[in-house]
Amino acid sequence: MAAAHRTYLVAVCVMFIVTTFVGSSWAIVHELNSDNIAKFLKGKLLTLIFVDSPSCSRCRILYPFFVAASQAFPNNPEIFFSRTHDRNLIKQWGVSELPVIMHHRVGMKTQQQLKIDVTVDGIIDEIARLLQGNFADIKRTYSININYKNYDELIVASQQYTLILVHDKDDHNEREVIEQLAYTFRNDDAIMFASLDLVTQRKLRDEIFMTKETPVVMWISHDDKKTPMRFGAVLSHELLTQFVNERTLLQRELSGDLMPEAGLIPLADEIINSYVALIMEGKTEQMQSAIYSIEKLLETSERHHAE
């Protein structure tokens, strides 16, 4: 779905590195292929590899969460995040469905697939398990920073809703609210949360968001990436949670727990109740009409990330 990221492509021998600026630190996702992977993995304690494909729509949704998880280890000399689109590697690893996360530990002869949810918590908890370490002090961030160079991949190419905070260096409280909001929806890949530094990202500010005000929250629908809409209410955790629930049909409490009525569709109950007598009588035409009405309702309420 996945923090202002500054992305540079830097040639290091035959290896390319995608570098992302996160707050006051650097998160790096290395681009790997058949030519550079052996050299890159040599001597590294742990490397995670996001296996990707340009045509994989599900990858576009989950990659931002991989980037967000990498932000917890910006300067770590032992834990590395990487990505590959290499078809030869995908075939070699026997990967049949994308995306997956492979991992390599020092001393391993082959890479192994991780059976985890691609979420910030899922990834970091798995790293802790693999390394048998205590990661309680690791700062986890659930929103991503965006800039002009990563905007298309992380925002435009994805198929999810996005809520973006446009801020400057003084908007500390609002940045904390967005992080709280991202935590609330940390297990929902139907939406991602991001921040844009208005001062350093002027090109993106002027061409896409066209605002010089801060703090401002912009809403981008999954089916209209060209028209960010401004959120007009107070920037509070409570109001923004309510707003996201209404727009996405998600049902989260502030804590991130599901609401008691989550998963229920009141309108479907109303449809069934209105047809129940006719259904009991076995009238085929009315039964088909009820089924059609429920199918149409589900089409409008189902999550949008189906491939």
C-alpha cells in the first residue's frame, strides 16, 4: 500500500539501490537480479527480498507496506530489505504466485519463502523470530513518506485508497495523528497512509496537490488517482477514523479492533427480510430477484483490490 521518500538510483558495481528518506533517517530497498544477488547476499546476516512483477496489481498494493517495514531499520548493518523483478530468480525459487517475500540468512545455500502477512507488524515480528532478538525498542511506522520520484509507484500505481498529510517541519501533532490513524488501519490493505513535506517536495506540491497551506489532509480514491480531495474537518484521530471507515466500508475502532457489527451488511438483511415470505413459498422469479439484489449490493461493498 506503503513513509518524504527521496529515491535515488545509484550504481554500485552492478547493483542498484533505491534509497528512501524517512524522517531523519534513511530506509533502503535494494534492487536485485540474477547478476548481483550472489555478491549482495554474501556476508549479510539477514536479507528480505520482495518478489515483484510490473504486471502484478496485488504487488502494487502490498509493496508500500514492505517499504514501511524497512523504515524501522534505516541504518542497521545486519538487516537488509531488497526487491526483485527477475524472472529467472522467480523461476529458480519456484514462485507461482506474487507477491511473496523470500529471505536469506548468512550461511544459507538457498533463499526460503516467508509465510507471513505483508504488514509492518508481520514483517518485523518475523525478523525478530528469525534472529531470536528483542525488537521491543524498534520504532515502527505505519505511514510512508512520499516524494516526486516515488509518488507514481507508491500512490498512482496502487489500487487502494490513500490519505496523505501535507505538512511542514512544525506540524508535529498532525504527523502524530496520521501515524495513529495508520496504526488503527495497520491490518487493512484497502488503504494506505502517507506524508508529504511541503517544503522539500515543492514540485509534487505544485503539480499534484496545488496547495501552500499546512497542515492539510488529502484523500485519493482508489479509482481516481488524478484528483486529490481535501479533508475539510478537524484533523483528529476520531474524525479521521470515522471518515476512513465511511469511505472504505472498513469498520475499525480507534484501537484497530473491528467494530462489533463488522462484516454485517444491514442492507442485505433488509433485502432478505423483504423477500422471505416469497422465498418460503418457493417462487423462483422472486428468489432470483432477491439473489440479484444481494449480488449488486456485494459488488458495491466488496473491497476493491481484487485482481
